[in-house]
Amino acid sequence: MPTILRLNGFRFFFYSNEHLPIHIHVEKENKTAKFTLEEIELVKSRGFNASELKKIRKLVSENVDLFKNKWNEYFNN
């Protein structure tokens, strides 16, 4: 379960057996979310409120190139 980034208490990661489309998982405490990266869209969320999801979406947008590069490095090697 490679962790890509820790920021503002959020952990951004993907699982070692992931599937397409390219996406990132986010967790903080006991809350989780999943966002696609081609079109930054929320796929699912458990525990985060709307304000938190807005912050997470902004962080994903700001770091989307990093997430895509890390995905490609990990899964295309």
C-alpha cells in the first residue's frame, strides 16, 4: 500500500493491486475517500463531510501530476 503523500493530516495512497481507471485513496483517522485522477471525481467516501471533501478535492487537484507519475512508475515497471 504505497503512500504517495501526507498532507494536512490526510494520507494519499494506492493499493499494490490496483486497477484502472487511475485513482487515489485518501484517509484521515477512520474516514476514507477515493478520487479518479483523469477527471478529478469523487468515487466514494465514508465519514468525510462536504467541507472536508472540498478540501481533499483541492489537494488532489494540486497534486494530480505527482499522483499520476507515481501511479505510472509503480504499475508500469
